[in-house]
Amino acid sequence: MSRQTWQARVARMLDRIEAVPSAQELQPTHADALHKLRLWQLERLRLCYKDLERVPRYRLATLFFVNELYAPKDRTVRYRSLRRILPMMNRVLPDRALEALSIALELQALSDELDVGLAQTLLDQGVDVAALTQAQYAQAYRLSERLADRHYQLKLLKLCGEELDRVVRLPLVIFALGIARQPAKLAGLTDLHEFLESGCKSFAAMRGADDFLRIITDREREALARIEEGSTEPFEAHCVPPRA
């Protein structure tokens, strides 16, 4: 794609993220179910990738992957900050960085949409999300009829990781982020800067992300395949959060 196409795609993905209803815009029961669902998913990922977190080479990237994708946090300020400085980023970022950013934003938008829909499906089934089981989770996956989007989500995850791995190899990227820390703070962009710096540093520390991305995508594809096959226990025993 051309540079102009990537710039337009970043703007579209920001629009798409903002179009996903926030917790404040959802009905209280839906917002509560969404929060509990994200906590369950977060704990599932933490348990499933605890082994990678113990490997020094992968520790930072594992924490970034788990906490940024599924942690139930309000990212409104971050994305408003990103939109605010988007014209400047379009001027100074290399093409590869714009590409990585657009993929990361699409992944976030799709993940948010899927979470909101899955929480509603669980509510429609009368599930107590506070005591969610993997059988109920798998059933809701199937009933939501978004399995094709789940496969695309994994594709985006891999693409995002691959692009970020390429970006951190560009000359002076990490150095430039370090220099920008104080100006970002003065401009009220601390959250956005910390997100960008954390992601770049975590991937740079691996000195190559191929094995890390392969492990994650293989495990998630296997779990998704088991869900599609109708399994009531799609996750390994050590990956299942304890019931409340």
C-alpha cells in the first residue's frame, strides 16, 4: 500500500475503535458482563502463557501481549491522544511504522467488537459471567457466529507482531522514543508514549519474535479448533481460571 493509504487506514481504524460502545454507553448489565468477561480472558491468557513469562527473552513481550490486548482498562485517553498527534505522526513516522500502527489498531477494534458481542451472547444465554466456565465460553463463541472473525483476529495478531518486530530493527527507533518521553509528558501524552515505548522495548528485547509469535498463534489456533469441533474443554487445564 502507498503511504497515503496507510495514513487513511490509521484514521479509519481510530473511527472504528471509537464506534465500539464504551462501558458507559452500554446497559449496566452488559457493561458488567463485559468487564467480568475481560477479567476471565485476561486470567486465562496469564495462566496459559505463564511459561513464556518465565523465559527472560520473552517476559516483557508476554506481559505486553497479555496486558495490552485483554486487560479491562479504559483506553479512551490513549486513542484521543493518538488522533490528536496523527498529523505529526503521518509526517515523521516511516512507512513501516504506520503499517504496524494501522494493523495494531485494527486488531484492537476487532477485539473490542468481539468482546462486546460475546458478553451479550453470554447474557442472552443466562450465564453468570462471574462464574464462567470454559464450556459456557466455548458455547458462546459458537453461538455468536463470529468464528471467521476469530481466525482473522489471530492473523492480525501475527501480522501485528511481525510488523512491530521489523519496526524495532529500524535505526534509532528506541532512542527516539526515549528522547520523546519528557515532551510527551508535557503534552499530556504519557499513556500513549508508555504504550508505544513498552511495545517497542519488549519486542526489541527478544532480538527476533518469530518463535514467540509461532507459540502464541499455534496455541490459540488449537484452542479455536477445539471450540469449532464442539469441545467443552478447549483450553488446557492449567489455562482455566478458577471459578469465583
